[in-house]
Amino acid sequence: MFVMSCEVCKTCQISFETLNGYNISDLNAAASIMGYSNWDSYLESLYPSEEFCGAALDAAEEVSESADLNGDGTSDYRSFWDCN
């Protein structure tokens, strides 16, 4: 009897969300200064879509980084891998 193990793989892209009412136009303006059409384009240039499998996929799906962009002590931004 043969047991086949199938490793799950997904294509992931970096994604983000603004939190606590932070205005996305500030991020888009920063991206524009750097020559990108918007913040999405900027992130895609840094982190192109990538296929993750097995343990690497598990690790990617657990990534969630938050930041306080305006220094008020509240997280304004969260980035993560969106895997499908």
C-alpha cells in the first residue's frame, strides 16, 4: 500500500489594511512621491506574488505586521500575506 502526501501550496500576495480611521490617501501620496501610482503598486514592487507550500505557507499565513504611522500610539496599518 502506498500513502501519498500532498503538500498544500497557495499563491500569496502582500496586502494591507488601514486601521482606526487612518487615511489611505497619505500612503498613496507617499507612493506617488516614490514614483508609484498608489500604495498597492509600491507594495507589489517590493513583494511580488509568490507561491508558498507546506511550512512556508503556514508561516506566511501567520504574518501580520502592524505599525503606528502617525505616532499617536495607535496602530494605523497592518500588512499580511493574502493567500489563495
